[in-house]
Amino acid sequence: MKRLMLLPMLALVTACAAAGAGGALETRVITEGGYAAGDFPQPQAMAARDQETLQRLWKDVGQGTPPPLGENETVVFLFAGSRPTGGWSIQPPAAKIENGILVIEAAVQGPPAGAMVTQAFTSPYLVLTVNTRTFDDLLWKR
């Protein structure tokens, strides 16, 4: 009987260790847009692991009140920086933990060649949740 109980526990521990050692994390896009309210001339990534930081960073997207921060959840803000035209976006992200670093993989995509776009400076952003608060640093791979 003890062996039967040990096998499920061993599987659970192995699955948790794999997620912490580079396994994919769940992500959910909260909002995105082309005109960040904050001033971000260069690409930047920032993380909020508490409600106070979330409130402060949320002002940079300029959209009212942020949603409440879930338990064991981090909100990641990706700002693509200043772009010379419209049509720019940040692609849906993937996230994982590598050596204690939360790695977000999300490409910045420009408008298709020959597309008619607004001739105005834009500042694309994307805000997402990741199902962890356990990391030492944040890295955005564009």
C-alpha cells in the first residue's frame, strides 16, 4: 500500500521540479494596445508581484483600474518602445523559468510590407499574467 501512495507523490514532485527548472508556464493576456501612456522610448519589461506595484505600473497603459492580482500570479508588462508608424504589435507570449529567471518570449512584429498604416509615433504594449511569483529576475526575449 505504501508503494502505491509513493508513486503518485513522486510523479507530483517530478512535475513540479520540471516546471521550476524550465517548464512552460501558463500565460494569459490581460490587455494590449498601440499607445502606452508611459514614456518608453526603448523596449522594457517589468513585473508586478504585489497589488501596489501593479497599480503603479498599470498607469503606464492608461486603462482605468487593473484587475486584482491572483494568488501565485505575476503581471508582466511588455513595452515595445517608440515606433515610427502604426501596425506594430507584440505577439502572444510564452513563459518559462530558466535558472531562476522568468523568461518571456514574445516577438515585436512590424506592419506587413506595403501595408497602409498611420504615420504617427506609437508605443505598443502587452500585459499578461504568469502563474508564478517565484523568480529572481525577468528577461524578455524579443
